[in-house]
Amino acid sequence: MCVSTTEQVPERAPLTQNQQRVLNSLAAFWQERQIPPTVRDLTTRLGFESTNAVRGHLEALRRKGYVTWEPKVQRSIRILSEAA
């Protein structure tokens, strides 16, 4: 599909510092291991005490169009190509 250069792409909502940390950590994990991390992997990597904190940041990243995943499927977190 070809995109016209006159077509404007809507800007994404800015990320908070922690959302950016989660996105960067997700990308780094992918690059290092060639598989997506689990929520627990990210929790440990980022030093959060609760998986709920990571889930909240991932949900915000999903709403803002940076990531997606399959509900109830481990290691299904994907960075959307437009976010890279």
C-alpha cells in the first residue's frame, strides 16, 4: 500500500517517563532474546514491585497505539511497527 505524502498521520499521545521505560525495555528484551517478554519479565527487568504496574503501563501504551497483544496469551506483546 502506498501512502500519499500529502496525507497527514495523526500524532500519538506523548508517553510518560515510565511508559517510555516500559516500551524501551520491551524493545530491548525482543532484541536480546528474539521473543516477547512476559509481564513478569518486564516487572523484574524494570524493578517494579507489582505486575499490575506493568499491566497499567502496557494498557496505556495499547490505548496510545504503541503495542498490542492477545488477551490471556503469554509472550504475545508486540510493538506496532509505527511505534518503532
